[in-house]
Amino acid sequence: MKAVVDQDACISCGLCPEVCPEVFRMNDDDKAEAYVDPVPPGAEDAARDAADQCPVEAIAIE
């Protein structure tokens, strides 16, 4: 499983690293990024939750 953040769509709300800090963080441009690949098995549900809660649907789970 892989998480990908669309940097152009991200509005820097900070929700995804709050929901799933094991996968997401804010980068130097204050945009969210997935910093692990693949998503660790114990964080898969949280990564899906972060994607589902993203207000602009900037996260894709593959």
C-alpha cells in the first residue's frame, strides 16, 4: 500500500499528520507529504482515515 499527496491540491490544513503521523508530515513548503513507502502494516487504517478526512481529497491510497 502506498500513500501519495497531491502537492498542488494540498491546502496545508495539517489534518493528515494529525490523524496518521506514521505516514504523513508537513514538508518545508508547509504542504503534507507521505514520507514512508510503503505504508507500514500497522498504519494502513489510519492512512485510509487521513485520506478519507482530507477536505480537498489530496491524498491517494494505492
